[in-house]
Amino acid sequence: MIRHPEYTRERLAQTAQRLRAAIHPETVPPDELLVAGPVDRIPYAEAQRLEYRPAEAGERLGPLWATYWFRIGATVPAAWDGRRVELLWASRAESTLWIDGRAVQGLHGVEPSQRPDATVAWPARGGERLELEVELACNGLFGRLDHPPEVERCELALVDEDAWQRYFDFEVLRALEASDALEPGFGGHLREELNRFCTSGDDRILARLLAHRNGTRVHRVSAIGHAHIDTAWLWPIAETRRKLVRTFASQTRYMDEYPEYRFACSQAQQYAWIEESEPDLWARIRAKVDAGQFVPVGGTWVEPDCNLPSGESLLRQFVHGQRFFEDRFGSRCREFWSPDAFGYCGQLPQLMRLAGIDRFLTQKLSWNKFNRPESHTFVWQGIDGSEVLGHFPPADNYNSDVSVDEVLKTSREFKDHESSGRSLLVFGFGDGGGGPTRAMLENLRRMHDLQGLPRVEPSTSDAFFSALEAEETERPTVVGELYFEYHRGVYTSQAFVKRGNRMCEQLLHDAEFVAAARGEDTAADLDRLWKLLLLQQFHDILPGSSIGLVYDDVRRDFGELESSLHGLIGEGDALVNTVGVSRREVFDGRMVEAQPFADAQPVDAHDEVRVDGLLLENAHLRVQLAGDGRVVSVVETDTGRAALAAPGNSLELYEDRPVNFAAWDIDPSHLETRRECPPADRVEVLSAGPLRAEVAFERRVGEASTLRQVVRLDAGARRLEFHTTVDWHEEHVLLKACFPLAVHAPNATYEAPFGYAERPTHYSTSWDRARYEVPGHRFADLSEHGFGAALLTDSKYGYSCFGNELRVSLLRAPKSPDPDADMGSHEFAYALYPHAGGWRDGAVLAEAIRFNAPLRRTAGVGASFASVDDPNLVLDTIKRDGPLVLRLYEAHGGRGTAHVRLREPFAHARLANALEEPYADVQVADDALVLPYLPHQVLTVVVEP
Ligand SMILES: [Zn+2]
């Protein structure tokens, strides 16, 4: 032998091609190939009534999202009797193979590494006539195709089972030989022996090589099949429902052939869709769940965004997820499976725990642009101290192909070898679904115990985490939110979705409260509407990162939510305060007052607001506006403090051209492109007191947009409001409002789900710099000792604070994946709220709650239904699920004992988890519930009559 490794490797590659070709030694064309279409997405039964015509070779199919149905009649050659026969169906379109009216497998792509093949007879009968049907969707795994698809191949093929096995034997060994990390002694032997195999074709050579076992202590990789199916993204939900069919049909089928195979599947909503429309496939899934192969994971309704939904919404994701899994499959999930969401708020560990979940999986933080996570396996401690076991699969993806390279990467990149001996590999086509291929499962079999590789074994998430828990070791602890150092545009993109989310969360809250207070049974409606909102919180819908077709559906769904919820709340003559804070404010030209969760009453107005030119003044604030639309000064009269260090409400335009991921990202470079909007060209005093002062400013913004702002100060109000309408037609532009505050502090505070997050106002370290744009809910606050100011918003989620400049991001205009994103009219409001003391003493949260929950005109609920005597403990949700259920959370990071008074008599009350399972009695004193609470604690109280 003349030694020359490169020649040898090229020879091995050439041999691999020959081995691949030998898998299908013979093929025959079908007897006939008929086609019908284009049609919409129609059920199978309807497809049977279509008119079919002979398909023409090379026929271009379309348009995008159209469907064609093919009928294939083919005869198995006599010589193939007893053998395995496959359909080779190559097209770039996603397709479903139907046999005898059942969806049996998905098909996609043209390369052998994709899924262009499906077994159609095994063992085949010679002379047997096969009737097959293919439903072809004119879209790829990732939606739009570059070219109209066509049927590039349609044949029956004989499978040489030995050749199939030989090919994977050879390929795993060849990839191992080529890896840099291999011990050179074994590498040289592999090269020599594989070369000998090329010459002799002797299978015993491969068998001997594959028999080389691992070391006694090597990293263990738990491999779990998965198909990340974005519930909507580059395709609409209607296509998602077909992706589910294709994916689950394939995977349940492979489970027959590969009994060791385990497939993890999250998102209760996706199961619910199959249950609703595909009873046959649903039965197969249930059988495989019972067999332990098809493994429900995640515990949530969909995989939601984990920054933008409210605390209550996130909790309901778990409640509806866990209830579904328990009801249909008899058990709850123990892990929160969220491989792809864009950051994780600091209350998640507690919410998980409250829903019976103590394990967490993601890989998304591997995308961080500034600081990579320091551990793959760690304890994640929430802001309240709740702990869950977290794992980031070190392959940094959830779509592994189980190649030698990926398996080696898993072991090489794993950061916790000192404290742990295993990690997770999540494999299978994902994002657009699909899941593992048979080839991946063959690779997996060969990697079980092979010299040079970690030990790779099929596993479930439960088995993996249980094995981690059995490791006696000390793990690093990560505390608080897992801020994602990427995709900061998703707090702002598709403003209408953010607005719809905030509005519908409030509407659901109010509908639950009024039904509870008025004794109405609307539970079935509310269950349905909650699930509809939870769906919109999917991690590509609410973030604004889907195509326009998705948002057509979202507009319809928000319309349905709003009209149904307004219907449930009903009409009437009372003004109802639906939240747990008292209020005194101007409403419809009157001063009204309301206790928590009570009807408002008109009161005499002893306050007034005065207007002098552009100076607005009430008992609490003195506001000087400028003709250009800015606010020159705001003085909080109790303290005499000026809130602004320079004119505020500067509307700023930034060039917003992220280098990647237009809808997802706001890049650091945008900060260098700030320019002020032109000044207002029209100013009008709309209302000059005594109860309301309003000044309207109109201006052109950017190239083609107009903005109108009504600046409002009411009698008795402590906040200055900016009611804004924008006709927005900019491209690649980000609009922010800036308030330079007369406040100095190293951190700003942002409302987060059931809590808050503090983030730096400076760029001292890479961790600080990464937080140049951050998520927040109803308020962002900058306070120093004794004084501060908050920005309140009614539908915005993107904020930033650098030095003393507090900003809210108002609108974007990304052009991809939805070129029409954010185009058109918008309505939103924000407010400046200066306050004595810090944000806690300044009651910022209460003001933000009032700003987001206007009084509702509806049938009355009477006197205060419930109240809490302690501002730290917020009574957020009141609903009736049989018994009365209260949800409270500690909002300020303190501890104490609160008393909750209820209007209606009750027999006893108990503390419960999120699933409303009681775990302790609540003490009652003087007819009030006595609730001791801890910092950031979320409490559920079940009250029984
Ligand atoms: Zn995703």
C-alpha cells in the first residue's frame, strides 16, 4: 500500500456514493400518475371527489400555498416478492403520503438526507398493485419556495436491506476517521481498514471496526428525537396543522421499525388540533404515548414567548398545557420545553414549580451576541428563590442530524464535564417540523458504544433529567431572568399584536372578574378565549417574527377575542373598576371615585386643572409644553422636584437596518443614527379645564408618516398622558420617545411578568452593553433616593435607559419576513409619572395598573368585591372555577402579612398551586384572609362557600 491519507479519503468518499446507490438496485415507473388541483387545503374525503387527469412530466405546480393531489397506481415486479419496496418521491414541496385513506408518512426534499422515500410494501407481494396518494403542498419546510415545485421523481424502488445497513456502517466509520479529535492510533487503523473494505467489499471488516468499544468513562449523550414545529411562522396555522400530520405520521411509523426510538413532542395546542381533525392519527399517537415512545413534553399550551405575556398568561400557558396532558395522557410534564424562545423572565422557575415542573430546557441562549452562557447544566433560580434544573443541549440546536460531527461537538462543547457526565442531543428536522429520518435513527444505533465517540443512547427528557438528578454533584446556580442577547426588535415589531395582547389580557382579566362578581357562569367561553389568546403568544406570533399571512389570522383572532370578551363583560350603566387599586379620576366629564373591584361613584370635583397658553397645572403637576410637541418641564409640586433634565417627549427616528433577522433585531448600530422628528406644525388646545386639559400636536414624521399626539393632564392626576395616533409608512425606521430625567441611578426598573427586572443604565461591562434594549411591561422607572419618574405604556414592551435618558420604542418597520409589518395606522398611549420616593413608595405599579385598566361601562358589580390592605401584595386575578379563585403576587420584593377582605361570605380558603390543588389552609381573622407572603411570591387562593 502506498500511504497517502488524502487519496484514501477521496476513495472512501467515492465508495460511499457507490454504497448509497446500491440501496435501490432496481426501480420501476408507476403504471399511472394522475393529478388534481390546484385546490385549497381540503380534507382527504373531499380530495376523493376531485377530477384527476394524467400528470405531465415537468409540470410546474403552484401558486405558493396551493395543493395538488396525486394518485399513483404501480405494480410490484414479480421478482421483488418478499422484499421491501419504497416509493421514491422527490419534489421540493412538502407532501403527505396517503395509503387506504390514512396519512402514513411525510415526504420532503430531493436529497437522500431529506425525506424523499417511504416504504410502501414490506414484505411486498410480486405482481401486487399499489394504490398510493400524495397530497402535495406548494411550499417547503420553510414556507416559500424559490421556484415552483415539480415532481422530480416518482418511482417504486426495490430496497437492498444489506446495502442499506452497509451504507450506514461505512458512513459512521468514515466520518469518525475524518474527525480531528480522534485518537491517531484508532484513526490510522480506521483509514487502513476502510481502504481495505473499498478493495474487498468484505462486510466483516466493517463489523470488526464497529465492535471497537468505548472507554469506561466517556461522556454520555441522551438523544431525543424532536420536530420543532413553529405553530406559525413562515407559514400560516392552516399549514402548521398539515405539518403536524406529516410529522407525526412519519414518527409514529418509524417507532414501529425502531422500538428504541423516543420522540419528544411539546405544545398541547398541536395535539388538540390532531385530536380535533385527524382521529386515525390521534389513535396512533395515543398508542405510541402509551408505549412510551411518543413523549409529551413541555407542559404548556404552546411554546410561548417568555418575556411579553403577563404573569397570568404565562401561568395559564402551564395550566392549560398541564391539564390537557393530564386529561389525555394521564400524566403531567415535568419539564418546561422551550428550545427557541427569545429570553426567559425571572418568574418562570416559580411558575414552573407552581405547575408541577422542576426542569427546564432551552438552547436559545447559545445565540447570545455578547456573552455565551457559562454552563450547560445548572440550577436556575427565579427571582423568588424557586429553583429548577436547567439544561442547554451543547450542540446549540434542536435540529441535530445525529452526525458524528454533531455528537462530537456535543461532548467537546459541553462546559460542565467536571460536574456532570451527560448532555442532551435533540435531533430531527425542525422549525418547519419533519422530525428525524430513518437515516438519523440508523446513525444513532451505530453510535451507542463506539470507540472515539461519546456514548449515545435514545432517551426521553424524563430519563435524561432523572439521570442528572442522580448525579451527586454541585451545580452552578444562575439567578434571575435569562436575558437573551439577541432579537431585541421582537419587543416592538408588529405593534398591533402587542396592543392586541395587552388589551386582550386586560379584557380576559376583566371578563373573569365581572363574571365572578356577578355570579355568571362563563367558564366555558373563558376557557376557549384564554386558549385563543395563549395561541397568539406563540414565540413567533407575539414577537412579530411571522409572515403577513399569519398576521391576517391574528387580526381575525384578536377581533374575535375583543368582540367575544366585550360581549361577556356586557353593557350597562355602571362604571366598574376591575382592578385591585382604588382610583379617583376624570371619566366622561365627571370626577369619579372607586374602591378596588367595585363600581365607581361620581364625586364632587374639588380639583381642577388650569391652562395658560401651553402651561398646564393641577394640584400635583406643573407642566410646560413647547410648541414643537416636546415637554419643556414637569414639576411635581409636592416635592418641588423637576422631573426632566432637558425637554422630554422627544420623538426620535433611528435607522433600523439590522444585519440579520429584520423583524427580530435591533442592532447596536442604531444608536449612532438618532435624529429628532421635525417639530409639530399644528398645535391646538382641545380642552382647557377645569377637569381636563388637552393639547393636540400634529407633525410629519420621517418620509411619509404623520403623527398626532394629544397631551392630557386631568384634574387631580399625577401623570401626564400622551395619546398618540400615527399613520406609519416608513421603511427600516425605529421610532422612540425619549425623556431625559433629572434622576441619577445605576439601574432602571422594568415591569416583568408578576414582578420586575432591574437593568443597568450604563455600558460598563459586556453584560451591561448587551442590555441596550430591554423588555418591560406596563412601566419603566428610573428612581434615585427620594424621587423618580416612570414611563407608563398601554401597549409597548421595548424600553431602554442609558444614563438619565429613559426611552420607549414605539414603532418599527422591518421588511422581512412581512414586508407590510407595522405599515398603516396605530393608536397607543404612554404617560410620564413623576413621584416622590422610589418606584415602590411612589406607587408606580398601582398607577400603571390604572393606566392600563380604564373603568369599564357595564352592568354593576356593586361595592368592593375584594381588597388587600398591603400594596406589596397585588390581587391580580379573580375568577370562579367552581370555587372562587384569587391570584396574588408580591410585587415589590418584600415580605409581610396581608389581609384580604372579600365581600361574599365563605366557609374556608386554602392556598393552592397553579393547577388549583390546595396545599395549605388559609388562616382567617376578623373575616379577612390572612396571607403571609415572601418576596416575589405568587399565591393562588381557592375560596369555598
Ligand atoms: Zn421556534
